[in-house]
Amino acid sequence: MAMFRPRKRHLLLLVAVALLCLLAWPLPSPLFGTPYAHALLDRDGRLLAATIAPDEQWRFSPVETAPPRFARALVTFEDKRFFWHPGVDPLAIVRATRDNLRHGRVVSGGSTLTMQLARQIAGHDARTLAAKLDEAWLALRLELHYSKEALLALYASHAPFGGNVVGLNAAAWRYFDRPPAELSWAEAAMLAVLPNNPALLHPGRNREALQAKRDRLLAALHAQGDMSDLDFRLALAEPLPSSPRPLPRLAPHLLATLQQQHGDGFFHTTLSRDLQQGVMQIAARHGQRLGREGISDLAVLVLDHRDGQVRAYVGNHAAGEVNREGGMLDLIQRPRSNGSLLKPFLYALMLQEGQLLPQTLVADIPTQFAGYSPENYDRDYRGAVSARAALARSLNVPMVRLLRQYGVERFHDQLTALGLTTLFRAPADYGLTLILGGSEATLWELTGLYMNLVISARDGIDARPRRPQWLLEETPAPLPPVIGQGAAWLTLQALTDVVRPGEDSVWREYASSQPIAWKTGTSFGLRDGWAIGSNGEYTVGVWAGNAEGQGVPGLTGTTAAAPVMLEVFSLLGVTPWLRTPHWALQDIAVCADDSLLPQGDCPTRVVKAPRDSHFEQVSSHYRRIHVDSAGYRVHAGCENPLRMQTRAQFLLPAAQEFFWRRHHPEYRPLPPWREDCLARLADFTDDHPIALLYPQDGTRVMLPVDLDGRLGRVMFRAVHRDPRARLQWHLDDTYLGETRHFHERALLLTPGWHQIVLIDQHGQRLAQWVKALARDDQAVNRPVDLNQH
């Protein structure tokens, strides 16, 4: 007998090794191949939106750990010895066998929680002996690979909870509108009994059976010391939910965008649910107003520039309307023509680089650049306007002239450095229209640019510009600082002066409770209306238009987007404005009328400039003039210099003066010449009293073509400082005639270069060149008919 003992030991060892090999058999990978629904949480973990899984199940992403209350309730109800058995409970199997034999049918399966998890993984429907053995074997292997806490989390994440609700995460939101960690004892107990028979115990029916099981479980928890007497009484008093709750749709566009960018997931965002609801209500109300005007779509973005995080995100109002085209498009992320929203950044860059001061005068006159003729929104000209006023009033002509001075390519590069990614064409392709909406941008990036302008003005050298943050677990990479603190603050100050003709008092009354630095924009063809502004804490961006791109008469940023933006600021509440960064500013003494550096005699004033800028432009608008004792202008050819009085006078170029005097009745023109000084005037003065408004010197004009295919006439327009002046017109050394009061002539030109010469009655002259271009090669190039000019 002794010789067989080693063999028995070897056999037992082989059996043990075989059993260990079976238990170590690889688990299915992945354990669950089921798809998950997608959900969006706000900063406090509250649900904002969700979409059902592809298999039509509300199955949210797994919980990392089973919440303590649910874990205690589940173990107490399903598997009291869960923490002691290895996945299979022999005592439970003996009890189940006894009960089944006693009743003559299967009334208990003896399955542990781990075996129920194994059944979820294996997908067994029938409760056969073979299925039970397979589940037991898988349960033993699961116990070898996972901790008890991990097994509870896996079970809770994939258990059925009635209807098409799967997993604790979805059940907590569908039944109680809260995350699993915030479930009460009564709620946790109800969910703990649901997986045992989810079809029978659906909370919408069989409520008495469900409540009885829940209350028995609460009593067991109370008896074993998990609940106090007060908690037990309060839990029993809690009512059952009537049915699964409809999930909120507070940010569906953001959820769709995050799914597209990051794939499936449970996204924990920086949004505030209460603010999101308020902004959505504002958007819906204004969306109805705009809809009556033919404007179908509206998007709103709210950024907290204290931390750079998104607080509200309305990709489009009324997203559930299936009959509205584009209703589900996230228009915050769609590039659209940006109108004049880039003007503040050109202004800030030129301030920083010492190319202008806020009060520096910029020409506002009819202007042509290589066939491009910008116009102001009101079709008027002011002669000259301060750079700050040009920005606040969103005047196109001065800003185009500033861009030409700064350089399109340079501005293009700086916008890219600021974080604009939608400039996909070469700078030359945009040309000067870059400042007026010739490019496209998204509301996301534009609002981020304005947010970073505030950050730069507030934080200075410590500023860390970055793209807006919308996920709590992600921090966007910082952008390089481009605009300094002084320039940013001065730019925002200019934007607090934004006004609209005829409505100044209305706008200021609407936003009188706090300073708001804001800018509107309108695209070519009235397709896009924008408004972006900042107060002391938030930056709000609004876009209004049609997703398909149709223009609408009257669609402007002022009428469509600005009212939405201002109402959102009212919702956000009053916040203090940014403090003045005196350390980032310097005082500069400039001429009072044009804010250029003094040269000669001019009254001066002190203005603010960025401390690190070097402004060097010297004024050329103050002329030293000579007058006699009666105040008439004189020169050395008609008056003894010893009897002359000399003074400095502010004087704009003739073209600017012509328009300036319409808006500035206080403007003092040059005194008239004394009669005896007129004869030799051209020999003693360089006043340049004549200006050709159109076409300007060196420009190219396109010749019109008449209906008969022949070249038409080009209208020339000139001005003179003296309203009583007479101008004689010469074209290519040929005299054409004389004009008085209104100096306009329609000239017939042939293609090529031409010289136009204007001479007034005192011999003062202006000579300029223009080039005529034929639009149609088939047009008849007839010679100039001098008798018809």
C-alpha cells in the first residue's frame, strides 16, 4: 500500500496544477463588448445632456467604485457572504438545492454576485446546469484577477435596472437625476433590489412589490447597524420614483462636438448647469424674435476669464426642432465671415508697437487701394477721426488705412500667434479685406481671443493666454503672449465707448449697471451678425445668422447679436471693472488736436500709451502762418516781414478738411489772403489747397462699358480749401474747362496712364497720374474726344 501513496500524491498534485491552469485561463477581453451611451456633466457633476447607446440601451460609462450605500445594500440583499467566498458559495448552493427540491421547481439559483457578473459577461439567457457550471468557472477566475471592490463596480456598471436602463450610472440619473455617489439610503436600496428581477420590479408598475422589497432591505440594513434610527425612518418615508426621468438636453451641441473630437465617453465639463439653463432660455426667446425676421440660428458662448473655462455653451438655439435646417449644427465651431471683429487686435498691436496712440488722428476720406474702395457703414466720411473713435464706431475706412500702414502679412502672422487657426489662405489673398471680414473664424476662437485680451490687460507679464477650457480634466496649452498689458487695457477702454448712431442712450441704459468692453461685427452680404464683449469676470460671444448662409436684410451684429449678449451680461450680474495698470502705462505730451508729437508751436495735452511702446510720429498738422494786423494772410511778396504776425494753426490736408468741417463747426480754416497778396501766391506758399478725391494719385480705374460696347466716362471729383475757388482742368496737357463750387467732371479716357492737372485762379496747382484699365477686351478703344469733356 505504501508504494501507491507517492502515486496518489502525484495524482493530487497533477489535479491541483490542472485546476490552477483552468482557473488561470485567460478572461474574455474585453469583459464587456457592449456600447455605452454618451453623457455630459457640468462642473459640479450634474447631468447636462446624454445620447442613448447604439443598441438603444441607456448604459453610461462604468463606475470606478460602487458607492458605499449601494454596495452595502447590494451585498445585504444579494450575497451576504460576498467578501468571504471565492466566487462560488457552497452554502448557497446547498440552500438552493434544498429549496428547489422542496418546491419541485427552481425557486433559487444559489448564484453569488460574482456568478451573476459572470452571467452578464457570458451573456447566458437560459438557466441550465451547463450555464451554471460555466458561470461558476468564470466566477472563480474573476475572483483570481479582481479585488472584491472591483467586482462590485463591474457588477453595478452592467446590471439591468428595468426597461432599457443598464448600469448603476444610468439608473441613478434616470430614476433620481443625480450621480450614484449622492444616492440616499432609500434610493440605494431600491436600485439594489432592481437587478434581481428588473422586468417584474419596474418602478412604473408593481410598485407595492418593489416598495415591500425595498423596505425589507432597509430594515435589514438598520438591523445590522448600517443605518441610524432617524435615517431608517426617513428612508421609509421616501416615495418611489414614478418612472424613469427624461434626461436633460441642456448642451446637446457640445456633447456632439466632444464625441466627434474625443470619441465615446462621459465628459466632465467646466459648464455651470444653472447658467447654461438661463442662457438657453435667453437664446430661445431671442431665437423666436430673430426667426420672425428670417434669421434661423443663434449661438452663445460664455467664458470665465478668471480661469479661462467655459461656463455656458449654446451651439444653436431650439436644437430639438427637426423641421429647422441646421438646428443640430454646432455653430460655435463653424467658421463664418468674422466681419470687423479683428479691428481691436490691429488697434492693440499698433498701440504696442508705437505706431499710434488712442487719440491719434487717422484719415477718413474716400480711399482706393488697387481698385479696392472701403466704405463706412453709414456711407459718410469724417475727414479724420481718432484711432479710439474709429474703433469704437467701427469705421471701416480708417481701419483699412491702419492695416495698410501696419502690413497685411504682419497682421496675418500676429493673428495666427494669437490663436486664430482658420486663416488658411496666404496673406496676399486676403489683402486689406482681412480687417473687414474677408477671412473666416469661429465663435469659439474669436471669443477666446477677446478673453485673452482681458487676461493680458489684467495679469500683464504673468498673463498666460490660452484657448478656452471645456473639460475639467484637460488644460489647454498656453499661447505665447503677443499683446502687452498696457496695449490690451487701452484697447478695452476704447471698446467701452462702443456706440451706435441714434441709439446711444438706449444702449447705455441697457448696460448702465456695469462697464462692458464689446464689439459687434457684420459680414458681407448681411449673412452673419456678431457681438463679443467682456466685463470684469466673463467674456460673452454671440453669433446670429442662417446656417446655410442666406443673407437677411437688416441682419447686423448690432440688431441681431448685441441684444442677446447684453441680456446674458444682465443674467451674469454686476462685476467690478479691471483696475488701471498704471505700472504698464506712460504719459506722453502730444499736440492737442491730432495727438502727434509736438513740432514747433502747438497746444499740448498728456495722453496714455503702453509703457514699453516707442511712439515717434511728429505732427505735421500745425502750420506757421503770417498775418497782418487785420488778420489777413500775407507773405514776403506783399508785406514787410517786420510787420508780420506769426502763429501756429491746426491745418488738415485739403481732402480731410473738406469732410472734417462738416462734423466740426468749431474748426478754424485758414484766414483769407489779403487782396494784394493773391497775384504772386503760387511763388510764396505751399498750402496744397487742392485735392483730388477720386481717382487718387497713382491709382488704377476700371473703365465702364456702355450698352453699345463702347468705353464710358470716369467721374473725377476734386475739392478746394476755398469754397469760392475756380478750378481749371487739364488732361494730358489739354485744357478741358473750368468748374466752380462743385468740382466734378466725367472724363472719357483711353486705356493707359493719364495726367490730370488742376489749377486754381491764383495759380496753385495739383498734378496727379491715374491709369485707366479696360474691363472688356472687345470694347472699342476710341480716342479722347476733347470737345465732349
